[in-house]
Amino acid sequence: MIRLLKGNKDLATNSRTRAINQLKAILITAPALLREQLEPMANNNLIATCAAFRIAVVECPFAAAKKALRYLARRLLQLEKEIAELLEDLDQLTQQACPGLRKTYGIAVDGAATLLVEAGDNPARLRSDAAFAALCGVSPLPASSGKTNRHRLNRGGNRQANATVHRVVVVRRRDEQTKAYAARRMEEGRSKPEIMRCLKRFIAREVFHTLLGRPPLRTAAT
């Protein structure tokens, strides 16, 4: 159920992005009077204004631009309504499937749905936290050279799951324990990408245990 609704939600989100880009592109070439009126507006006001346009007859470029903007704006309003409804359904389903995941710091509805779908599609990858980290593309890969001993991020794995883990790291930058860990590793000579890699690996381990219903391990990132 989560997979089906998540696919529709992602499709609606991509369609909304394309529609906004197209609306902005029309403004660039629209008649000056219309462009000067609409360009200063924020997205919400812009969409509401364009959706309220009334055009009886398309007889000039000004009217054609307004009608095209109206169609796009109304499409955007419909997509936003659809996305909100899908997120509400996903909220309920993810709470039922894995309430512990929804309580994890930094993981919201969309992120929980992504991780649950990936875990459900790849049950063989849940044999260990290392296998799950590889699935998410956050497992460390050796990148040593000479006397330098270091690792780098894995560029493989599922990119949606990887993006979800990355967003969790970004959110947890405000957490005092995570900030203390990052400062300590910085003093040890670690670079910011290396610290990011370590935090992603910690979060993958925590998510792995949460998905299996185990108590999450206490780490520097939790």
C-alpha cells in the first residue's frame, strides 16, 4: 500500500515541479505588462492570481499568456491537493507499519515511506546493518593512498534512500550531540565529507534496527 501511494505522490511532485518551471518560463516571454505584474509575487500568490484569470476570447499574445498561466495554475492547485491527500494517507500507513521509524529524529512521512518501500523490496538486504547501509549507498569504501588511511561514501545503492539519509543528517546538524561529535571529529583532522559519511553510516545502523523492531543503538548521531 505504501509503495503504490508513494509512487503516485512522487509522480505528482515531479509534475508540480515541471508545471512551476513551465509557468516561470512563460513569464519570461510574456508581454511586459503581465510580466511586471506577476514576477514580484511569491509562488503561492502567483498561482492563486493566475488561477483566477478570466479570458473570454484569445485574440492577442496578452490573452494567450494569461490563459496558459491559468491552465498551469489550476493544474498546480489540483496537484497540491492530491499531494496533501497522499501524504495524509502515507502518514497513517507509515505509523501503522513502523511507528518507531516515524519517531526517529529527522524522519518525516516521505522519508519513512521511502525507507519502508526499499526495505520491503529488498528483504535479503536486511541480514545486517552493513548490508542495509550498502542498499542505501552509505557504506564506506576504502580510498586510502600511501600513508593516508581514509574511506569515502559509496556512490551506489538506492539514490532515494540515500537522499533520505542525507536529509536526516542535515536535520540533525542542529542536534547538540551530533554537533559535539562533528566538532570532535574535526579536531581529529577529519574533513566535512568524511564526517558526513560517518553520520550517514550511524543513521543507517539506527534505521536498520528500528525497521526490525529492535531498540536503536546509541550512537553519536542519535
